[in-house]
Amino acid sequence: MNEIRNSPAGLARQLADAPWRTSTRSQTSNCVEVAPLRTGPAAVALRDSKDRGGPVLLFNRAGWLGFIAGAKNGQFDLN
């Protein structure tokens, strides 16, 4: 994940305008939304679809690819 050195207002505007999307495989309300970001050190934003005004995780490209690889490999499974 990345520390964003952008102005809070600029980052908030970018997140509000981002093209958020949810997986087409989502069947329940337990979903996350992902959005590509156009400027700044973060390339991807991730948030809880049930709390769109809540916290957002920001990833640079390498961090996002590592997160996806870990999720596919079961690194974050709770069982």
C-alpha cells in the first residue's frame, strides 16, 4: 500500500470521481469495490461496498499485483 502525498481535497475528489466497480461474481452484500486512479503514486483504490464513505486502501501497481497474487494463493483466507 502507498502513503499518498496528495492534498486531502484532491485525493477525495479523485476517489469520488473514480470509476468504482464490483466483481460480476459478487452474489452477496459482502463485496469490495475497486477503482483505477489516474494520478498520484497510487494506481488502485479498494473499498467496502457497504461503506462507500469509509476507509479506502490505496495500492501502487506492484502492491496491487502482490495483493491479487496473495488472494489467489489463499494468503488471506481465514480458515
